Amino acid sequence: MTTAVAGLSIGERVKVLFELLKFRLASLIAFSGAMGYCLGAKDVSWEKLTLFVIASIGITGSANIINQIIEKDLDKMMKRTASRPLPSRRITVKQAIVWCVVLGVVSLVIFISVFNLITGLVSLLSLVLYGFVYTPLKRVGPIAVFVGAIPGAFPPMIGWIAATNHFGLEPGILFAIQFFWQFPHFWAIAWVLDEDYKRAGFKLLPANGLKDSDTTLQIMIYTVFLIPIGWLPYELGMTGINSALVATVFGVLFLAQTFHLMRKCTDKTAKQLMFGSFLYLPIVQIAFLLDKL
């Protein structure tokens, strides 16, 4: 144990543990899963929903920790990650592994015992894909974004499966919306952080890997898919017409931002697209939930 770790107070250690699991990000992902659970459930059990959120935060946190353990030396090279718990040596790798295992095991026990085996297995698959497949691929090329988008789109589908104990077209649609959303979302982030990513050898931008019209074209193409897919929950009777209209309006606005990026090709417009992506998904998901009530 390093002196830095040993010198932390109990409060500081708890803070480090929450920082390591990326609690804010994990909470947003858990919200997406909770949306899928509420859409799939005939009657929402608040006790089960609370346990689902806790398990979702835990399994996401476990995957995040695997990512940080593997990338601890690379994180030292980037400004935005150099102060994370592992590169700053506020926690040891051994301690991080213990915390990762505890979060993962407890979460899987909740998913399997409270909900069903399929929920647990898909959650475990999500953890493996994100931690052990997506993470090392980040230095290979933009294929990492495609692979990472798979576990990234699992949460609402997992929520639906937890509520219904079966796959189907409905959870597939929820998966598709979040899957296609991740490309403009993540590539906008990769554009803004391109210089920092290059320090660690991450190759995440599409096309030729440059901040140019070829990359913006790829971003635009994936965003286009969100408009027709946003209608499908209504067509399948999962939600009503109001949420379909909301999804369409915000899908068009989101797409307009990609055209703006294509015209300008600047960090400023990429940052605007990034913030637009942060707004699109929760607004559409909340609209789906409200339309079901």
C-alpha cells in the first residue's frame, strides 16, 4: 500500500471509491435501464426498481473500474484523466480489483435472485464486452466505438428483460435507439478530446481519423437512423403518439446539429453536438415514460 493511500481518511476513501466507479456516469446509465424496466413492467414495483438501479450502478461501476485498471498508465498521459484514483495513486490496483469484484458480484446476485437469470447473463456480457473487449480496442481503431456501443446500448434492454423475463422486438428497439445515438455522442466527445486521446494512442474518430468532412459524414449517417427508429415504440404500441412526435422533433434538431458540424468542422460545433447528445437521449426516454402513464 502506498503512503498516499494509507494516509487517506475514511471519508476520503469513500470518496475515492465513488470516484472510481464513476458514480455520476453509472447513475445516468442506471436511469436508462430503469426507463426500460418501467416501460416493460405492467405494474412497477418501487422496491424492485430501487434494487434494479442499485445493481445497474454496481455492474456499470465494476465495468468502469476494469477499464481504469487496464488504462491506468495511459490515463497518466491525458490531462482529463491524470487525477483519477489509480494514476494519482490514491488507491492501489489490488484495492480497485477488490472493489470491482464486490460491485460486480453483488450486482449479479441482485439481477439473478430478484429478477431473472437472463438479466444477470446479459449484464455480465455487458461487463465483459466493455471491460475486456472495448477497452483494449481503443488503441486499435474506431472499431472500438462500434464494439463499445453494444454494451452501451444494453441498459434499456436489460431493464425490459428484468421486468418481463424475455427478449423480443420491444427491447430490441430500445437497444437500437441507444445504439445509434452513441455514435454521434461519442464521436463528438472524441472530436473535442482528440488531442488528449492521441497522447494515449487512442484512435476513435471514424473514416480517416481526422476532424474533417469525412468524419462528420459518418456522424450524420448514424444520426439519421434515430428519426425512423424513434417512431417504432409508438408503432409497436409501447408508447403513444406524443412521445413519437417528441422523438421526431428532437431527432431532427439533433440531425441539424450534425449538418452544422459538417459546415463548420470546428471544436466549438463538435462541443455543441456533444451537449445536444446529452439532451436528446434523456428527453426522448422521459417522453416514452410519460406517454405510457
